[in-house]
Amino acid sequence: MHPVLEELLAAGPVVTDGAWGTQLQARGLPLGACPDLWNLEQPQRVEEVARAYVDSGSQVILTNTFGANRFVLQRHGAADKVAAINRAGVEISRRAASGRAKVFASIGPSGVMLMMGQTSAAELQTAFAEQAQAMADAGADALVIETMSDPAELRVAIVAAKATGLPVVACMVFDCGKNLDRTMMGTTPEQAAETLLEAGADLIGSNCGQGIAGFVPICRRLRDAGSRPVWIKANAGLPQLVDGQTVYAQSPGEFADYAPALIEAGAGFLGGCCGTTPAFIAALCEKVRA
């Protein structure tokens, strides 16, 4: 395992951060707007989100770069700003961390499908490499490829990210099938572990897709298949529509109550995804450190 990851894990389970999109929306990001552009347009508000997680106890924070690849930014007329947006995203999180937390830069899906012929593997790798190198140049401690459903796309992203020399965490979304234990493409945790580790991922895991209770068996299967600690970032339960607003009903305490079971199942990194807030991270820190 990469020394950066070993150093973090040496003291026990590591608490990461929570959701970014909903926190930016709470600070005025319009629905449907491109969050990544705020790295250039509203950097102080992005930094507020990052600092709130550090203040809540996060030992690792991500960056506001989830959709900052050429394919996604092109839809917002910003394909020429890939390097600038990714550099700014890392710099913002580094300022917020101020040495109190590591910065793992976020890489999300391209939004195009290899299997549908919407792009080629070579074009996809070029896009991910462009994003990853900008993050590395800005001083990211590691790269997190997250919320992926297609193992073929994730494999391409891992290869591109590994070329930077930074440690790479690779995560898939398991939210399909009778037991919600397969990706949209039908990939099982065991198949994912084999594919991602073979592609060069330093750490594997899962994020998004479902509430934290469903992550316990998935975490155990990823750990057993990969023989190493697992990265887990679960949603705050399932979203509900209340008066036209998306609401997550789970409380920070209820969320954090699953920490012991996840640690027993092999989780080395624990955080939150959709619907989670700094309060969730504070509760998680309290439970993990107890």
C-alpha cells in the first residue's frame, strides 16, 4: 500500500468528509448549475464547505472537482477550463486543511458511455489524465475516483490517475440487483475488487447509491476479496421529496451508529456521501474515536 495511506491508517480508522453538492447548494449554488465552476467564481464559499469538514474532525477532505473532466465541463461551456478548475479545487481544499487534514482530489464519471460508443477508451484516458495531472500539479495528496458504475470506465480512470504517481482510491456504486449488491452494469463487489486492484488501485471502496446499513455487507465482501482496508462513504439514508425539496431523514447519530459494524467489516476510511453534513462527520468522529 502507498506510504500516504499507510501513514493515515497507522493510528486506526480514518474519518473523511461528507457531501459537497448539497452543502454548496445551501450556500446558493442553483440546482442544475455546475458546482466545479464555483472553484473560480465563488472560491470563498467552496472553502467554507471544506473548512467546515476539517473543523468537524475530517482527517481527509476531498475537492470540489467531481465533474471537472472535459466531457462534463463541455456541457457547461467550460471545457477550456479543465486545468484551472482542478488546480483551484485542490488549492481551495489545501487552504482549508491548513495541514490539519490530507487532501484527496475527487474524480467522478465522465458522463459518457464506452459501451454505447459515445467515446473511445483513448479519448477517455486523455480526459482523465488531463484532470488528474492538474490535481497532482496543485499538490493533492491522493486521488479518489468515485461514484463509478462501469468497471471499464473506472479501469481507464485508474490507469490515467496512477500515471501521476499519487496513491489512487477507486470506488464503485452498488445499488442494483435484488440485494443492492451490484453496480448498474451488474458488477459484484468481488468482481470489482479483482478489476480495480488489477488496474492498479491502491485502495478500493464504495460510495453513494444507498443508506449506510447496506454498506456493511458490501464492505465485508470488498475487504475479503481485496485483503486490505476499504474506503466507505454512504448516503444519509434514502432521499424523500418533501414540499418539493429533497430531504434525507437519517440523523447524524443514527448514521454514526453503523461505524463499529463497518470497522469490523473492514472499513479503514469512513465518511459520508449524499445528504451528509459536517454534523454527520462530527458524530462519526466521536463514534470512531470512542
